[in-house]
Amino acid sequence: MFRRIMSSVAIASLAFATVGVGIATAGGDGHDMGSGDHDMGGGHSSGKSKHKNVPTVAGAREIAIDATLPIFTPKVITVGAGEDVTIVLTSGDVFHDFMVQGKGHVVGAKANKTRKGGLRIDKPGTYKFWCSVKDHRPAGMKGTIVVQ
Ligand SMILES: [Cu+2]
């Protein structure tokens, strides 16, 4: 049943499919789709190659984030509602990605690399971000985006 729902969403819009995945992996924050759990993930190994970094917008404010186990630095970032920003993710050790609640994959960076991904959230509120690599999120690789 869950797959059927997702496939119809995917047909409707690739963008909505991305949102759906983001919500599904967010888990534990009250969304009913969260119960889909890892069924949607398609395996952790495929996640790296399948996800492309979101294109950036020229002139967008850059927000540098360091990803080094077991944390992101900083853990809280603040953006304006509807503001285009560029997440500049630098890995200090192994591959990490930057997943955003309601958005899904934004950017991933291999060991000791810096990569950029575009992010814009239109609705004010607080949103979770995390790394989807196995065990990284429970280890502490998570944070909050304040949209105001
Ligand atoms: Cu990670």
C-alpha cells in the first residue's frame, strides 16, 4: 500500500516525490508517512549515488557546515522564509549528506571534500536536518533549521 501511494506521488511530480522521501525518512515527528521507515530508502548504499546535489542559485547566501563524526557544526542554522541559500558542506572524515525535513537530499560530500547544494524553504518554522548515512543520525549528526 505504501509503495502504491508513493508511486502515484512520483508520477504526479518528481518534486513531490522528493518531498515524500524527505518526510518518510524524517521519522518520529508525527507524520503518518514516517512509519514507512527504511522501506523507502532502497538501501543505504544506493542512496549515495542516486541523489544528486540540488542546483544552487547564483548569488544565494552561503552557509558553511562542517560534517565530521559525530556532529554537524553548526547544529542550528537560520534562514529566511523563501530565501535561497547555498549549503556548503565539508566532510572532515567520511561521506556525509545533508537531508532536510520535507526536502530530502540537498547535498552530499565525500571524505575531505566540499560540495554545495541549494536550499529554499518557503514556510516559516523549524525543520530537522540530518545525515542519512547508516548510524550517523543516531550518533548525533542532526540539527535544526530555523526558517523565519
Ligand atoms: Cu554522515
